[in-house]
Amino acid sequence: EDVLLLTTPDGVFEYHVEWLAIVDPGRTDVVAPTDEPRLTLVTCYPFEYIGRAPLRYVVRARFVERPEPDV
């Protein structure tokens, strides 16, 4: 299971990758709101393409609640 760590001024947030997809640019459903915290990353595909890439690479990950650190 791949893990993504997102660092913000509010702290570090852990996400586990649920799925990857290669989709047409018009597929807006992949960035639609979800019922639970999710992280969606979208970039052009193929990665080495120069100019307007014909597809999009999408990564969807779910938030993992982290326990409070022991003091």
C-alpha cells in the first residue's frame, strides 16, 4: 500500500493510495467531492509528452487518522 505524506503549515497528513487511473481530460468525475476525506492528484499523461498531453494521470488516496504521539 503506497503512502503519501502531505506537509502543510497545519502539520503532516498521511494518505494511503486507493487507486490510480489514466483518463481523458474531460473526466471531471475523478475530482468530484467525496463523503470522506480524500486526496486527488492529477497531472498530464504521458509524462514525457511535450505540448498538450492527450490524457490525465489520477491518483486517489484516503486520509489515515494518525494517533496522538506519546508524550
